[in-house]
Amino acid sequence: MKQDYKNIGLKNKGRLGMKLVVIGGGPGGYVAALQAAILGADVTVVEKKAVGGTCLNVGCIPTKALLASTDVLSVIKGASKFGINVEGEAKPDFDAIMKRKDKVVDQLVKGIEYMFEHRGVKLIRGTGKLISNKEVEVTKQDGSKESITADKIILATGSVPVTPGVFKYDGKKVITSDEVLNLEKLPKSMILVGGGPIGCEIGYFLNSMGVEVKVVEALPHLAPLEDEDVAKQLQRIFKQNKIKYFVGDGITSVEVKGDTVTATLGSGKVLEAETLLIAVGRRAYAEGLGLDDIGIKKDQKGRIIVNEYLETNVEGVYAIGDLIPTAALAHVAEREGIVAVQNAVLDKKKKMSYKAVPGCTFVEPEIASVGMKEKDAEKAGIQYKVGKFDFRGLGKAQAMGKLQGFVKIITDEKDVIIGAAIVGDRATDMISELGVACELGLTAERVGEVIHPHPTLSEAMMEALHDVHKQCVHSVD
């Protein structure tokens, strides 16, 4: 008789009799471990650093903690517009901001460790190496080794920043996001190489702290993965905040002399700063995993090749997150972790869907998108329509003083929502509604019939949905 797994919980830890080893305790790895433990597997996680991985320790969370301080500073400086008088000058305290960031990270790391303990997940500090599809050798922090047998294995070791030789990375004057989030003091100036989410978010934060920022993006516009109309809004934001940026112009050489870093662009322009940050992407980190020893296939970029069920070519070994050729995003890794567990532990045939992957940039105002971009639809030969609505037309936006930005909806010839973008306050929270619509294949007409509360910023989505059919009552077009 087939067992009902729905009610397996805390009291059933290890009851399945299946041993699962997860190598890597980042967003994908720790979520996979907890999901497997809830389902009743005996779970061991091997992690050499703090649990939570890049996202929690030197990525998403610390960056957002820093940007939260920027938001507060911005509110205080603009208080007079709302009839609030603040005496004296609002000044950032960098040391206090960094200490708060560290506290937030520390609390969340301890939270994961507590959940491991509560769910019966064993955590081993060290590095894991595949001996076979049933055995992992762990080299612990003290140098000792331990062999662990497993029925199934999930690889989730994540990624590290790319540091091309031209930039002369040294971890001091030329740094990555790993180092910038642990600065002991603010530099007077910084060149940021890469106009994606990392470069833009860190640049936005440092600018608010008084650092002279120069962002360099080799592609035609900032936020190169977004459509041009979204990128233009971001570039307008940067101009308003006096953040210098150079687009369509890559760096050809870097020199470090004394306290100065000099970067020469392809156009011949020369930029100087106290520090240079490399934010041009990340690469899969698979060193020491023993992939070649047991014959696990990789692509030309060193990423592990998996099938539609996230299993490698070696039976019983799965891979998720930045290790595989999918979007290097924490929320993607988390979902992959859950799907991999359902397949590995419950022997399901669950497939990953990447139809509605949201992407977010946390500047002010925020940028979020999901599904296809206009350029994707054009490339695919889709006869698409666009509905758009500016936040300026909303009563709530006027009341809040948050006028900048818009909502854009993209539909195919059958009116099915295939993509969306939002630039505006709370965009990263609101995009989820459109993500659901995109994933489920709902039409603009059907979602537009949903009553949205008034007065809210979410009404901009409703208006944009109506605009797909040119039925937007609050538009003068």
C-alpha cells in the first residue's frame, strides 16, 4: 500500500529510512535539507562556512539590510515635503549601519541552525567530496575525515564571483561583493564594473553614504537583462541621485598604483577611484567535489548538467542552484531544492518550471520583472501586446509622493500573460501577483477582472491589464 506522505512531520524524522546527504548549506541546500527532513528522511548537510550561503552572508540579505538604512535616510531627508520638520542634519553612521547588517545576518544564520536542530538535520562543518553515488567523504575543519553513506545526494555548493584577469583582483583595492559587504571604512570613491542588480544596488547604497560612484556597463544600458524602457527609468534614477554611469563601454585595462585604481575604457575614457568593485557575474563552485572521479557531466562553463528532474547523469545524485545552467537566484535555488527532494526522497517525477522566474533590483524605486521581456517575445516571433500604466496616475502614489515608475504587462496573441515588469515603490513585492498569472497561463482579461483594493499601488497592475485592450479608464491615451 502506498504511504501517504502528506502528514509526515516532526514526529516522523528519519522514519522513511532514507539517508540523504546535501553538500552545501545555501538557499537551495538548506531548504532541500529541511524539506527532506519534514518528509521523513535522515538528512546530513555538509557546509564549510556559515549556513545560508552567499545570499544570506554576503549577498541578498546584507545588501537589503544596508539599503534599508538608505531608505530611512531618504525618508528623513524628505520629511519636510510631508510637513514634518526634523531639526539638525541627518547623517549616516557607517559603523552602526554595518553592525546592524551583521546583527540581521547573524540572527538569520542562527535561525537556520535552530531549524536544523528542530527538524533533526545533522550539520557537519567541512567540505564534501563524492567517492561514489552512495558515499561522501567529508574533510572537517580540524582536518579529520569522515565517510558518510547515502541513498541519495544533492549537490548545492553555489557559486563565487567571476574575477577576470584584466581587473587585477587582489581583495583590497580591487574587490568583489564578498569584500564590499564587509568594508571596515567607506572609500571616498569607487568604480563598479557591471550594471546588473549587484552593481546597481551597491552603487546606490554607497552613493547615499557619500561615496563618489561610477558604474561601468559594457552593454548598451544598465540592467542589461531588462527591456530598454525599464533600464531608462533606472538610468533616470541614477542621474537624479548624481550617480555617474557609463554604458556601452567596457573596461580594457586596470592599473593599481598607491591609493588609486585607474580603469581605461574602450572609448579611451579614463576613470580613477580609491577602489574598484567587480560585479560582472558569478561562476559555479564545484572545486573538490570529485565530479570527474565519478563521471558527472558538466558544460563548457563548468556547470553540472541535469535532466528535467534535476538529476545528474549519475543515478541518485542531484544538483541545484548556481551549480546548474539556470538563473543564479536564491529563490530559484530554493524551488529547485524542493523539487529535487520530491524526486529524490519520494521518487516522484516532478519537473522544474522556469516560465515565471522573477528578477528584482532593490534601488529606489524598485525594479522587478517576471517571465518574458519584450525582446524575448520578439526573438521568439510572438505577436504580443503591451499594457502599461504610470504610477503617477494613482491616488495612493500621489498621497505617498511615490510617482516614479510604471507597470507593464506583456500578453501573447491569445491574451495570455507571458511577462511583466514593474518600476516603482514596492515593485518587488507586487510582482508576485503577475508571476502567478504568468505561471498559470492566465489571461489579461481574466486577471483584470479581479477587484484590486483602493487606494493601493496594486491598482497600477489592474490598470495596465485593462490597457492591454485599451480599456484603461484612468489613462488619457
